[in-house]
Amino acid sequence: MKKGWIFIWIGGSIFIGWYFFELLVGGNSFLRVAELEKQKEYLKKEVEKLKKENAILQKKYFELKELENE
């Protein structure tokens, strides 16, 4: 009877260890989520920068088009 409990305990320990390993470094882990959040913030800043740059370039383009028509 005690041998059965030992195998259950060892199996449970292995499963719990595997589960925590997956939480820490698996595909949907806390570390991966934190990395994606950081990347998301970087991309938001990049989008804002490109929008501003686009507005400046569009303004220059339309000014040149206006000069062309004169």
C-alpha cells in the first residue's frame, strides 16, 4: 500500500514541476506575456512616430502640388 502512495506522490511532484515550468517558460508563460506587452508598447510608440512623420510628409506633398498648379 505504501509503494502505491510513493508512486502517486512522485507522479504528482513531476506533474506539478512540469506545470510550473510551463507557467514560467512555456509558450504562454508569464515571461512571454511580459515580453509581448513590452513589444506592444514599443509598437504603439512607433505608430505614433510614423503618423507624425506621415503628416509632415503629406503637408510637404500638398504644398508642392499646390506650387505645381500655379
